[in-house]
Amino acid sequence: MIQDFEQIPAIAALINNKSTGEPAFTFPEVIDVIRLCTANQIAVLGVEIFLVKDNQYYASGCSTYDLQMKRKWPQPQISDWHEYVAENNALAKESVRSNPRGDEYVYVLTTASWREFCRVQEMREK
């Protein structure tokens, strides 16, 4: 399923072709992607880093700020969304800047627009 953030042309243009199905980004372009997500009100919920070798992903690290956010924002409302996005994405940028990797690595972002976030919440309730 194509995510809302993939529909943004400037983000789609930064997707690294090393990806094996998921949109992936190299450093430092991933910081531009996070900035574009913020501008388009898309929350970056997590960052995973993978070493890419022979078209295979090998886990190399992941963010931990998502646990911090879940405690502070157990159930964001539409009125909170702008602040929620700003805080998530600032932490995502900080996480990426703290973990710069070379061209043989890619960053995969877990993201959600408000629409996608609501859909996940509805599925959880079922």
C-alpha cells in the first residue's frame, strides 16, 4: 500500500533505488524528507537504519523516541496533530543526526498522515 508521504513529489524524488520494496533514503537526504513530512503534516513515527548488501536489508539501528511519544501522546486528537507532528519530526531529525551512516545504508521511516493515523486507530478498535 502506498503511504500518503510517498504521494508528495519532492519526497518521491528522494527515494533511494536500493530499496527492496519500502521507500528508503540515504543520509543526509533523509533529513530533507523529514522536513518535507513536517511541512505536509505527516508524522515520522520511527526511523530504522539498514545496511544494504546484495539487495538485502540488514538491521543496523532504530529510533527509540517512539516510546517517549507514546507516553506523552497516548491518543492525539486532530486539534493536537500539528504539535504532535512537530514534536515527532524534531525527534526523528535528532535521531538521524545522531546516527549518520554512509551510502551503503538506508533509512526507512514509519510515517502517518492524520487520515492514516485515524485508520490505524479504527482497525485497533475492531
